[in-house]
Amino acid sequence: MGEPSDATLARKAASLGECLRGQGRVIATAESCTGGWVAKCLTDTSGSSDYFETGLVTYSNEAKEKLLGVPAGILAGHGAVSSAVASAMVSGTLEKTGADVALAVSGIAGPGGGSAEKPVGTVWFGWGVAGSTPVTTCKQFEGDRDQVRREAVEFALKRLKRWLQG
């Protein structure tokens, strides 16, 4: 199947944007390994201010703590690449930004940083709306750093839209 092209990412982002606009919702993102790529894709579309609030790149654990309120104990106990942290990133993003919807991405894009328990390509995703428990899921992607990040962006855009549509 190969990695998603820029055109594919643009289509998926525009489709998610239309879904958000149709539901009258505004999104905020909190990204680590994708470095703001999801936010970039969402804001590439003219009129995205109708549905996009803000994007936070919280690459370090310190940024996750300071900007999103992720508890240090969760980071220490579970590691940044975990369901618990992805969930806390979603909750913090919703609380700090006032957005209706939040999306979080935290993973190991490589080539270093992996372990036997969390190999390179491991990415945790979280999404949710205010007043509900965030949903998290983990994916394992193959390839180099760019491929892992690109596939993570595509997965995030696609899965959040599917979740919003119920």
C-alpha cells in the first residue's frame, strides 16, 4: 500500500475538517512525534479557522507537564508513549484550550529511542470531547522516521473522523 502521499493527507484533513464544520465543533491538537504535522494538514485548507482552534507541539515530557498538565507521575510510571499519557494529553488539551474536540499523538518515530517493550514505530493516539473519557489506541508503523510520522498523521486524521461520525 505504501506511505500516504501529501495529496492523500490533504484529502483526509479536508474531510475531517468538513466533518468538524458540519458538527459545529472546533478541534485542538497535542502532538509529540508528529511535531505539529496533523495541525499543519488541518490548517492547509482555506477556511480551517471555522474548525481549528490551536495546535500544541509537546515534544518533551516537561512540555507535556507544563502546557497540558500531564501529571509527572503518569509520565514516570507509564512513559510518554502510553495510553495513560495519550489520554492525559487529550484531557489537558480540552481543559487548556476550550476546544470541543482534542486529538493527541505520542510515539517513537526513530531511528533511536525504541526498546523491546516499545519499539520504533510505536505510536499512541488519543481523542475525545469535553465531559467524556478519552479514547486511546496504539499502532505499530514500519519504515523510517518520515514514514512512521506520515502514517501516524494519516491514521490520526482517518480514525478521528470515523470516531466523530459514530
